[in-house]
Amino acid sequence: MKKIHVGFLMSYDYEKLKFSIPPVYKEADAIFIALDKDHRTWKGNPFTVDDSFFSWLEAFDVDNKITIYKDDFFIPDLDTIQNDTRERTMLSEQMGMGNWLVQVDADEIFLDFKKFVTTLRTYDHFLDKPEKQPIQIAGFLINIYKYLDNGILYVNEPTKVMLATNYPNYKRARNTKQRVIYTDNVLLHECLARTEEDLKFKLENWGHSHQLNDEFFPKWKKANENNYKELKDLFYMDPKIWKGLGYLPSRNLDTMKNLIKTQDNLKLSSWFLMKKNFGQWFKFLFK
């Protein structure tokens, strides 16, 4: 049987890997963590990694599934998104062709990775000749906008995310621009759910740093459980992509998972997925 290889990028938010690795560990055949050899971001800024993290990783990896892949992931002549794409490509090459190549960011937490593996297995035939039939398997992110004292604000519509491919010819970040198969697999995304200091550092160093709009940060700072319904157009690039927010009255991960199941606006209907997948099938039918 073909294997499930999962890759993570390790940078300034490496502590979040303590929450994103455990949900995939049991079902993954191997896990690869890409780390710049000189501890630099895609913008070239330095970051530090506390030795305690590697101690945690060694203790957690009871089945010896985890490999740390160190390389030079910062090229000064490239912008942040180009360095992003390059690192993901190099990581997937290390993970090995002929397998399902899954990439999960440090701030993304699978709600049910076992279900995702079952989904991938239905498409194993795409692994036989990946260069002839390149494919991407997508899921959806529930974007946590902000942690509050007693709960979270989240973007009230899930957004698509490319999760796995059989042929990692990435064109932009995790996107190969090939046919996509959309699935109802869901992840929590802690994209913006950070302290103000950590969020500012991320915004200066991630792959979209050159695309930020001026309205984003003031809205994020003032958002709370009392005014969130009034806030609109909240995305960090084109504001209208994130139209509004919802609220969950808990910060506990298990409780949040249960609360998410009760939110009608976060459910993905079979009709919605069928339309998306038919469109992708037809688009690439003659390519």
C-alpha cells in the first residue's frame, strides 16, 4: 500500500507543532519537519528555537516516525512567497514521490486525520503515474481570528486549503494549479490567533507580507465578543474574502471541536462539494 507522508514547516511559531503534530501522528507513515539550517524566516529574519522543543519532539516520537530536514530555505533574491513555495517543493522531494504528500502548517490542527487518510485511500490510483495525472486533495479551514479571555472569534465561512498531492510541482505555496478534489475534511487554523507581538512578527515574515491591507490590524485589535457582529471585511489581503465573524464560548480544543459540529454555517454539504468537484473535473477534462 502507498504511504502517507506528512510534512511540516518549522519556523518562529514552532511551539504550535506541539498541537498540530499529535493529531496526525498515529495515522501517518512518516513525518518530515523542514527547518532552515540557519534559523531564518522567508524574509531572512532570524528566529530562535528553545532546546526544550527538541526534547519534547524526541520524547513524543515513540515510533521513530519523525525526521528533521535542515536546508537553506532563504534565498535573498526571492520574495517571501517564492521562498515559501521553494521550501515546500524541497520538503516534498525529501518526503518521496510515489506516496501521498501531505503538507500541514504548524498552525493547522486536523479535527479527524484518520478520516482524511480514509479519503486519500479512495484516490490511491492517482499514485500509479503521478506525472500523468497530477492531483490535489483539498479540505477546509476554520480560521480562528482571535483568542479572547473566554472563547474565540472565528471567520464565519470555511476556506479551502490544499492538503495533499501526488505530484508536488508547486506554483504558489501549496498550490500546484492542477485539478483539485474537494473533500469535507476540516482543520482548525490558528492563522491570526496569537498575541499582538507574535502576530506582528508573523505579518512581517510570512509569505503574504507584501500583500497586507492597511485596515486589517486596527480591526483585529478592537474585535471582541461584544462588537464582532458589527465588523465586516476582515481578510488581511482583499478584505472582502472574510465577510464576518462568529463566536465560540470556549478555548478548550475538545470543546471547540464539539461546538463546531453545531454551527450550520461551518457545515459542508454534499451538494456543495459535488458542484466544486464537477467543475474541477470538467475544467481539466481536456488538459
